Amino acid sequence: MAERSTAAVDVADTSGDEPLTAQADQSTADGVANNRERDTDSDEAQGNPTSEEPGKTSPPELHSGHKLARRYRLEECVTRLDGFSSWRAVDEKLRRAVGVHLLPADHARARSVLAAARSSALLGDPRFVQVLDAVEDNDLVYVVHEWLPDATELTALLAAGPLEVYDAYQMVSQVASAMAAAHREGLAHLRLSPNAVLRTSTGQWRIRGLAVNAALRGISSDTPQRTDTEAIGALLYATLTQRWPYESDAHGLAGLPKDIGLIPPDQVRAGVHRGLSELAMRALANDGATASRHESPCTTPEELVKAIGEMPRIRPPEPTYTAPPQYQRTPYQQGGYSRPAPHPGVTQPVPTPPPPLQSRTGKALKWGVSALLIAALGLGSWQLADALMERGGKADDPNQTQTVDGDNDKSPKEPVSRPISIAGAHDYDPFGSDGSEYPENVGKAYDGDPGTYWQTSHYASADFGRLKPGVGIVVDLGKVQQVGKVALTFGGDTSVELRSAGATDSEPQSFEGYQKIAGGNGTTVDLKPDKAVKTRYLLVWLTKLPVTDGQFRGRVADIKVTS
């Protein structure tokens, strides 16, 4: 086995007992039941450090209800370990839950923790749990970070079994691209584990503890990119097999059998996706996986992202059809109320309608209607005779030129607009890290129900956090047709462009293959090309996002195409 980095050993090794403080201070993680908040991964720490060990700084004496900067009220201690503690707290100014790491100002790692937190905050990448504040206040240093109430740790997801192929693919794609972006800015994690990876209710994967978790433990590495890449490989291995790819058990997962080495995931569990199995081994090749069938190892997150891009794209599973419940007749329909059910074989008499009203009012009404009909017939006959006489007089005039009625209207008729059915559509994210944004929800953008929608990921600003120029939906009309208007409904004021692939039956393979033909912004936008356009493929391209539920995120609720 090849020599492993210090951080990788720290992630993998859980052979020691769990610290007593970690056993005592357990709570829900990110507001999800049975999910512990472990920003500091206390169950992975080596040994059992206590405040009585030499060289250790005693943690500050704090309690629930204590306020930091007259703003952050501590609610519950989640972890107390190695001279620092982590808390769930409330930001009373913004009225939201936050997480807080606390350690004494004279702690040996206080300066490095502050520096790591401030560097992480400057990254501003929404794929990471954001650092909101990093402060040194008298005798305390504290770091405030996001608290995600709708997120679930990968540890809890794996407790129920291996992930589905599409979920595992999304996890490794999003985590690898996020870490590649962080390393381009000179930031490493060094503590990537199932406890540090979260999945939100919208299916997005988030990473917490970038740089900060390692600084809290004083961890460093001479090969940070290799360390993080191997950790991503371990995460993928665990999602495919529900096993930790080392001999020691860790994160609630059983390790591999001893003395057999690192074997591919598809040899550990039947039915594992072959491409993902080989991808995991290429990332874990840093630890000595040298099976001949594997390609060259991936030693950086950037190489791992490239390897994922070369794989055939894994599509989400088709939604399962649920048969509607069988129609049940109500007791009233069965004759259970007021009207008895007829006996079989008995013919029910048809009720005789009542005679017409023969009152004085009814007779007057009949005579009034008759008089109106007679008057109308007389007026019509007179107008018809007058028209015939006028036409006959014109026919006798030799100087009068007859014209055909159809020639009177010389102006061209407007073409009749008709709806064009959408044969299919898919998400389009050519500048994203994984080329995909919620493909499973694209059908909701043109299902005719404005209450359903396709949405983008959320970003740090309206211009996609300056990560890319836009994202959109490619609409397939089934064949080349003339397009007169595209009506769009958004969830918020959105800037949009309408782009056409031209009169071709083949879908463009690059963004440059779509030419802009219209643009606009608003909640309801009608996009009309300046001139006639014939095309099969249209691109609805979002260029600026609205604020939705406190986040910059686009929502397309309805797409209608007419000729």
C-alpha cells in the first residue's frame, strides 16, 4: 500500500474510542431528527483528549442562553472537544438558526482558525456551507456559519443503505466540482467525510467545514489536492457499497475484510454501476489500488471532474406510474339515501312532465313572442327586396363595372396563430460543473400547470454568483416549424433570452449553435422574434435570477409556443 497523507489517515481511522464529551453532547444535525451536527466530526478524533491533558487549553465556561456580540444566543452544545466547542445558536438580529465554533483566544489554533474561516468566507461558493462571521472578542474566538434545517448528512443517508446510482453520480459530480473550485482559490478541506457532506431537500449537495474543520484540529497536508481527491473517492465508494474502503470501521460503516486489500466496489456488492466503480478506484488509487483494468489515477479534484465528464451521463430514473384508485360509488349513488334502489327486473315508470303554465301571464308572453317574430320576418323581407332591386338597377347600367366581392379586400390576411405542442425538453447547463440542474423537474415547466415548475440551483447573486453566464431549458418541437411567439411564466422577475437552433433537425452540440432571436424580463414574458423563424429546437436561456425564498434562484412555471 502506498503511503497515505496525514489527513486521509485522520478521516479513515476511527479505531479509538469515541470521546466521552462527544457521547454526552449529541443533538439533531441541521434541524433533522436522528442526525447529529458534527461540523467537527467528533467521532473521528484520535484518542480521548480532555481539558486535563498537558498543553491543552480549557474550553470557555459557556452555557445555553449566553449571547455573543449581543446577537448570537447559544442554544445547545453539539460538540466539546480538544479545547473548543460547537453550538447550535440563534442569530437574534436576522432571526435564523446558525452554528458557532468557540475557542479561547489564547488557544494554540485560534489564529489559524480565524484565518481559515475568513478565507473560506471570501470564496462565497453556494456549494459550501457559508461562513457568516469570524470574530476575536476579548478572550474568545468564534466562527459563525450557516445552519441548514432541511439538510441531511450523508452518514444518515447511508444508514438506510447504498444510494441509488443517480444519487451517487450527483454526489460525486457536485462534491468534486466544488472542491476543484476551492483548490483553484488555494483552499483545501482535509476533513472530507460523510459527516461533512449534506444533501438538501432540493437534491443539492453541500460541503461544510471547508478549511475550518482542519484548522480546528491543527491538520495540514503536503499534498492537499491528493488528500481531498482520495476522500472524495472514499465517499463515492461508501455510497455505492455502504462500506468504508479501509479495514477500520468508520462513520457507522463497516470496513473491508482484513488482509484482502482495496477491492473495487462492484466486487463488494452486486449491481454496482461499472463506471462509478472504476471512478472510485481511480480516486482511491492514491492508496495503492493498481488493478490492471483501471485507467490512470486521479490525484486532484480537477482530474476527477474531467474523468466524470468523460463518462456517459447518468440520467435520473423514470418516475414510477401509480394507478389511480378504483372508482367507488357513494352510498347516495347506490340508493342508500332518500331514494330506494329499484328491485331487479322491475321497470321504473317515467314521470310525466307537468302541463305548461296556462295562466294569464303565460298567454300574454306567448302573444308577445309571436308578435316579435312576425315583425322580424317582415323587416327581413323588406331589406331583402330592397337589396335585390338595387342590384338589378346596377346590372342595367352599361357604364357600371361589376366587381367580384373577393377582389375588394386587397390587404393580406394575418396568418392564424395556433399552439405548437412540445415534444420534449431537457435542462441545459453547458457552463456548469456537472452540466445539469434538476433534470427530473423539466417536465413541470410545460405541463400546463402554473403551480408546478422547474427551478435552478440557488446562487450568491442574480448573475449566478459570477460562476457562469446563464442556464436554461432546450425545447424540442418534434420537427422544424414556424415559431411566432413563446409565452413564459416565471417565479419572480427574471431576465431571459430566446435562442433558436435554426432550421435543422439536429440539436446543437454547443452553446454557439443557438442564436438569440428575442429577449425580455419580467414574471410573464412574451417573446416574439423580429422576423419569421423556422426551427425545431428552442433554448429558453435565463440570464438574471430573481430572489426566491431568500435566495437567488430561477423558476420556470410555464412555456407555451405558438406559430
